[in-house]
Amino acid sequence: MLSTETAKMYRDFYDLVREDPALDLQTTILVGLAAALASGCEP
């Protein structure tokens, strides 16, 4: 589990990155799916 401080930093980073998307929604979803599969998650 992440510490409170680390979780806040991650949320701030995530929100900042998602604020002005460089990729369209479909590409963003596919990249997220690929990253999840590459890290061993199952859909």
C-alpha cells in the first residue's frame, strides 16, 4: 500500500497528465490496457 504522501503525489501527477491529453480516448485506453497486461494484470 502507498503512503498517504506518495498516493497524493501520484494523484497530483495523474491529474496533471490527464488535464491536456495528447492522445485520443481510444489510444489512451489501449495504452492503459497494454501497460496493465505487460505488468501481469488480467483483463
